[in-house]
Amino acid sequence: MLPVFRSNRNLPGLFEEFLSNNWLNNFWEDETWKSTPAVNIFERKDKFEIEIAAPGLEKEDFKIDLKDDYLTVSSEKKESKEEKEKGKTVRCEFKYSSFQRSFALPQDVDTSKIKASHKNGVLTIELPKKEEFKEGPTRQIEIM
């Protein structure tokens, strides 16, 4: 175990908390530090859907780019926390997390109709299929 450093100023436990094993464990176990969110990809009759689970992120935190049949989803989030005591900063922490995922789009995606929405920590991207690639009803062919 690391030695405990105490200051004669009014900062009891600050160095102890910073140097303790708990702080290091909490740092790495905190969900916001995981760099790549989970992704689900579904193929439906008339579209593909990409779901990206990113709790703690808002729609403003995402950026979606389309270039050369590649869809790139990225996010950067910065957080800071400052504690003051008697007008002086006694502790200041900040976190920075980011990710970027790229998806090669199939030929049957109508890139002009891509839409995205965000709800309850899940970013959903709808990739409609071009008309000629949509599944139509089954038609029975008469044999002559």
C-alpha cells in the first residue's frame, strides 16, 4: 500500500484519495472511459439500421459524416469537475473520451435518404435501401 501524505493545509485525504488503489480502480472501471461503444446492425426488408449504445452522450456529442460510401460516426466529450473550499480550488478533475467508427456501406443503400435519431443513450442510424434492392412481395409465376 502506498504511504499516506497529509498536508497541514485544509486538504485532509486529498493525496490519500489520489494515491489510493480505490482511485485507480474507479478510474479504469468508470463506464465513461470505455472508448468504443457497442454497435448493433440490422438488415430489414427496406433498410439497414445501425444502433450505437452510448449512455451519457447527447445527440449534440455525435458527428456523422458520409464520404465515398463510408459512414463515420465519432464523438468527443470533455467533462471537468472543480471543488472549491473558501474560494480556493482544492481539487480539479477532468475526463476526456472519444471514439470513431467507420462503416463501409453496401451498394444498395440510398445515401441521400440516411437519417439519424437519438433516444435514451442510443444513436440509431437508418440507411434506406434503393428501390430496386427492396424486397417486394412474392409473385407466383404461371407455368405455360
